[in-house]
Amino acid sequence: MAVGDSSFMNGEQGATQAGYFIMGCEPDMWKNGFGKVSCLSWRSHKLRRKVRSTLAAETMAMNESTEEADLIRAYVAESRNEDFDLRRWQDHVREVKLTAITDCKSLYDHLNKQGSSPPDDKRLSLDIQILRDLMADGMVVRWVATVQMLADALTKSTT
């Protein structure tokens, strides 16, 4: 599970803060509505690229979290498969399911509604297409309310 969040222009000098947790969870967690979860990786940082909107910031945070999740999924796939072939790592990684979590309703809508118009920002359109390609490979995207967003603590001050 990749849980990514951002805080648009919330950092020093208008920088955008991003953060993610990569977690392993029980396979039936989504069916049951609860389950055991282990944090495998996390990061809180300023985005290197300047973004123009909350949607762009949230999309970058999700892209970063899914990239980190792919690396961990490759480790898991390699540990499960004696015949792991680095030349076909993507085929092996597909065997380890990925769910991406966001609290950005507009990002969720862009990814899940067919025929939604692409953003005017070309870089943002590419970032959204990268996520759609991951969804075509089996990634599931879920939306949670901001009060339930675990990665919120990585992007915002509590004061």
C-alpha cells in the first residue's frame, strides 16, 4: 500500500512538502475493512520541482510513493520467486498487488472517471498518465478523507 500526501506551498519560501508511507498489509484487508499493517518505508521532503496547484503536488506525491512501492514490491517478488529474472522484473512485480491511497478528491476523480478532461499543465497530464498506466497494470487507487490520511503528519505542522 502506497500512502502519499502533499501540502501545497506550505514549506519554507513557498516550497511544497510531500510525504509517503509504503506499507505491507494483509491481502484481505480491503475486503474486511481492517487488518494488520507494517510500515516498510517512509519519507518526508520538499518537492524538487515547483508545482502550480494542489492537484500537481498530490500527483507528484503519489508518483513518488508508487515508485518506492515498486522497488519494495520487486524485493518481495524476488523473495517469493526462485526464477526471478531482472530482465522481466515488471512481470514479477505485478504479482504483488498495489493500492495507492490519496485524500485528494480531484486526483482520485481524474484517475477513475473515464473521459475526464486532461489538465492544461502538460507535465501534470504526463504524471496523471503515468498513474493511469499503473492502474492498467493492476494498481488500485482509493480515496480517504483528509482526517484519515496517515501521511498528513509528514506534510503539515501540528501547530
